[in-house]
Amino acid sequence: MFWVPLLLLACAVAALSCGRLCLAAVHAAAAEAKGPRPARRLTLYEAAFLSGGPTRVADVALVSMARRRRLLLAHTGWATVVDPVGGDEVERTVLGAIGPGGQSRIPPVRRATATADAVRALADRLVAAGLAVPDGSWSGIAGAARQVRAAAVAVAALGVVATLLPGERQGQGQGGDVPVAVWFALPLFLTLSCLAIARFEVPVSRWASPAGQRLLGALPSRDDLTAVAVRGVRALSDPALRAALSHRDPNLDGYRTAHDRDR
């Protein structure tokens, strides 16, 4: 009966991890249900943020300025200012990031724009409107889902160890002739079913809440700029622009950390 403590440990790991995921999902649902939201249409920057976060907002601004000949974006990854007058706060942020010299590498410009106050204010407005996922909600759900996946692996490993113990291939006493592996299948089924339910019931988008995802789904794809906002630079039909914006910077994903640090 040496496998019984392993079974109890597997059940505890599965129950705790699934409970954390359920609590995170409940908190996210409670935030979503805080009163009705008025019907509205997304702006291009809002659609970009909900689809791909602050980096996508920067990409939309760069493409928009390039299309209107305010910027030249070279396939080598350089941005050159043609018209130093920005049409909105995000475009003025782009121009400020390029600097007085009028030319800069695109990755630093994208990074500075993505972490600028204008984009942070846009994110805060979307969160307040219930369209974007608050930082804590997304990290809580993602962390809980990772814990459940780790618990499923741990349960499977404990089951393998239990079945390989000498003389423990058949459950005895309370288990009768039931194979030991069947008992470990119960907590494994719990973790896998919890992940399956979360996959369909819990918002998996890092940026858009369920309400935001519904508005994104209703957004008409009018032109290339809208396609960039929703699907990213891979949607560009212009190969030169696509090449210019393909120069990625790994620091761009640090928006959430930078945002939290500055609060």
C-alpha cells in the first residue's frame, strides 16, 4: 500500500491547482460583469491594442504615417521623418522617439512608442471600459493554467512511480483488484478536464476581454491598416513595409513590467 500516499499527494496537487484556476476565472468573470457597457465601435488604435497590445499600436502608427508620407520606412529597418507634424498623440510620440535628427532605427522607436504615456492611457481607458484584460486578471489566469498543466504532469509521474513500485501493481485492501493506475487516472482526469473547460470558458487573450473580443469580431476589415491592427504586420501587402517592420526587438514584450514598475 505504499502507493496510497502518492495517490493522496496527486489528489492534493490536482485539487489545489484546479481550485486556483477556478478562483482566477471567477475573479475575471466578476470583473467582466461589472455593469452593462454601452455599444460602441473601436478606433484603429483600440483595435490594435486589443489584438496585439502596445507593440501593435506602435506598428499601426508607423504604417499609417508611412502611408501618408509622413515617414519613410526602409527595408533595412530605419525610419526617416518626412513631415514632422503628428496627426495625434501616438504619432507625436513616434516623432519624439525618432528624435531631432529625423532618423532612427525602427526597433527603438517601436519600443519607446509602446511604453509611452499615450499608449498607457489608451490601455487604461480600455480596461476601465471593460474591453481590455487588467494586468492582474491575465497574469492570474495564465499562472493558474500553468500550474494546472504542471499538476497534470506531476500526477502522471506519480502514477508511473506508483505502478512501478515492487508489489504495488495491483491495489490491495480498499482498492481490491483495481489497478493502481486507475486510481491515479481520477486526479489526472480532473486536471485535464479543468484545462479543457478553461480553454473554452476562460478568456485566453492577453489583451482583450470577452467584450473586447466581441467588438473585434464585429470590426470590418476595411483596408490594410485595419488588417495590420487586427492581424499584425504580416497582413501588409507591401513587401517593403513588411520587411521594414520585421526588425523585432525582444524588449518590446516588457510593456507590462515597465507599466507596473512606473505605477
